[in-house]
Amino acid sequence: MLADLILVVHFVIAALVGAGFVLIPLGASAGWRWVRRRGLRLLHAGAIVFVALESLAGIACPLTVWEDLLRGAARADAGFIGHWVGRLLYWDLPPAFFTAVYVVLACLALAFWRWVPPE
């Protein structure tokens, strides 16, 4: 059950970071002031920069490591949450693909600071 909780937290963090890439430019064009909040923007850019740096260093995400340790060999029979949320979060692609995507997204998040400056 703790492994499922970590998986859900991991998914929510990834979803929020991903949503930022849509909501920041959309909100800037719509005049939404909340997309310019410095704390929110620091969390967004900091999260994706952290992910990109750990990927470049070849370090697995701590949340993935913790989930795997808790789940052990039971990944195949992880239950409903473990199965479906895991399918949304974990894709079967080469690590180099994810590293490239994370680096591009980190650069984009940093570029948002120039294009949509925080207040």
C-alpha cells in the first residue's frame, strides 16, 4: 500500500510539472496572474531541472527507487493502482530518450522565465 501511495505522489508531481508546460504559456496569453507567481514558477522549473540533472547523471528518481524497494518482486501483481498509474507513469523507452526530453523540457521551463517572467 505504501508503494501505491509513492506511485500516486510520483504521478501527481509529474502531472503538475507537465501541466505547467501548457498552463504557463496559456495563462500568460489569457492574462492569468497566478502563472507569474514566483514560488510556483520556482517549483516548476526546479522540479524539471532536478529531473534532467539526475537523468544526465544516470541516477534513478528516488521515488521510483523507493517504490521498487517497497514493491519488491510483486510488480507484476501490483493491483489496480500499481498497474494503471504505473502504465501512465512508466513507459518502455530507452533511458536516452527520457534524458533528451527532460533536458529539452528543463531548457523550455527556463525559457519561460524570459518569455513569461514571474512577478
